[in-house]
Amino acid sequence: MKNITLKDQCARYTLADEVRAQGIYPYYRPISSGQDPLVKMADGREVLMFGSNSYLGLSDDPRLKEAAIKAIEKYGTSCSGSRFLNGTLDIHEELEAKLARFVGKEEAVTYSTGFQVNLGVVSCLSPRGGYVFLDALDHACIIDGSRLGFGDVRKFAHNDMAVLERRLRGTPRSAHKLIVVDGIYSMEGDLARLPEIVALCRKYNASVMVDDAHALGVIGENGSGTASHFGLTKETDLIMGTFSKSFGSLGGFIAGDHTVIDFIKHNSRSLIFSASMTPAAVAAASTALDIMIREPERREHLWEVTRHAQEAFRAAGFDIGHTQSPIIPLFVRDTVKAMKVVKMAYEKGVFITPVIAPAVPESDVLIRFALMATHSLAQVDEAVSVLTGIFRELGIIG
């Protein structure tokens, strides 16, 4: 019997080549400009960007660039170690204090990526004999974090409070129980049913952690997220956020009570054994937070273009699900058609992204259309017009 090599094992994966052969491969498209509403691609064409998570349009803001440059000049390009040892700068602690105040918690700690926040926090808060409850549409990093813990992981159908309650009811009241949900779900754009989740936490002696990667800068007072949006900041035990979306940087954080954050700082492996955020990323995120608070008109315009786009898509006959955010799912429910939509839109000057299995079930395959505060109404109208023509040509809408 032939020995299976690493190359043999990887060669069994043929899906990407099959899609490339059809000329509809939609990934790893190189961009040669900033994440603005109009981006320049490496092939020279300019396209309208509706595939970015830069909700406040800050990733190419000159103030963030200047802050990053100054941080590099003072601190260098890397901290060359983990926060636990030599990688803590004074600006790390300054940013963490600002973040804690921003989301209404006692303390916060930053990680080098948002993925590592959930990987490290969920795993270290999942002890033997404990339980972690996950929404079926939670982000992959939450799922991976739960797999690294020692607790019993129990999923519930998306935003289905009856199923969540059944899961909670089936566990010992005295056991450690942590519910982890996205504040705004990254693909469907709807919100967690936080008021009902908090009520279940009280009833069954559970705690709740909210991943606000896509909610910070978008909802809540000054853009401070889901808990603020619902008036449940005190009742939400942990608030997580990333800097790669509204903050125009890279990294992430977790905020909560001092006792909990101190435990995380001494037990979260992806924090302790990973290099800390670079000086440039810290400075950019800190500057973005200041702008977020100081310029509410950015968030107001984001919601203006969001409502405009939602109404336009609905009027054209698109199925956009239950979105409540600048993330608008355009349901296709067919993988090949979704990839064709992406290619055809690109050729007509619109950059969008497909969401296919395993990120969503095959029956929920969609195009993710995302708004930025820097989009104009005219740009939205142009993109809706292009996509309407394509969806009709492919028979997705009538």
C-alpha cells in the first residue's frame, strides 16, 4: 500500500482548481490601493468596493496613517515579544483604558488579531465541567476557541431562544455556563437577541460574551456596540471587538470586570504565547477610536446609505433576509451562480464577495454587500443597478 505524503493529501482538494477552470474563481484578488469606495485593482481597473469591512471608511484616513508613522518612528515596527513578557508598551495600556471606558467596562486587554481574542478567551473560559453555548452562525474563531477548551460545547439554532433555553435547562444550575454570540452576524447582518439572552442568563445562572467585531462603530452610543444599543452594558459580562473593521487597523480586545480580565491575561494562550500588537496598529486603532467618538456624522451617513441600499434592493426584488445593519445579504442559494455573479459584477465595475459552504449552508449561499460611511448614494444606486441586471440575467430574481 502506497504511503500517503503531505502533497498527496493536499492534492485531494480539487475544488479551487475546478472553479478556476470555469473562470469564476472569486478569491485572492489583489488590490493596489486603499480600501476606499473606489479601489484600483492590480490589473489596472477601478471598481466600486462593496466587499470591505471598513464600515466608517477609516482604513485609508490620513490621520490614522500619520499616527501609525509617528508610532513607528518612536517605537519601531515590532514589539518583538508577547504582552506577557517584553511586548507591553505604554500605548497598549493607554488604548486599553480608552476601550474599557468606551464600552463601559472596568478593564480591557488587546490581542494582535480579533481571531486570537476569541481563540484565547473562549478556550480559557471553558473549563472541565463547564458548558459553552454557541449560536449556529457564530464566527469561525468562536467555534475554534470552543474546540480548544475543556467544556461541553452546545450549539443552538440561529437566534432561536427556545432551543437555547432547552440547552440551558439540560445543564446543572451550579455549573459554569458561558453563552457566546455575535452582536451583528457577519454574513446575514442581523443582531443577536441580547435582551432575551440576558433574561435567560439570569434564569439559568449563565454569563454572556458578545463578539462586537461588526457592531463597533455601527450601533450603540458613539458606536460602542450591541450591549449599548440594547441598554444592557452592565448585564453583558464580556464585550469583544476587532480593529480590522471600523477601527481601520489590525488587532482586537476583550473587555469586562477586572477579575475576569486579570484571569484572561494570565491564562489565555493566544495572548501569552503570541507577539503583541505592533506600535503602528495600536496608534491607528487609538486614533480611530477618537474619530469614532468625535465624528458621529460618519455613523449617521453610514446608516443613510444603509437604509437607502436596503430599500433599493427590496424594491428590485432581492431577498435580503433579516438584515439590521450595513451588511446586506443578497441570497442566491446556488454556489456556481454566486460565483458567476461576483465575476460578472467585477467586469461591470463592482467588487462584491460570495459566501458559500461551509461558511453558510448550501441553501443559504449569498452575496455579501457591505456599506461604508464613505460611500455616496449615487455609488450605491450604481451598484444596485448593476447587480439587478446580473441577478435577472441569471434568473435569481424575476
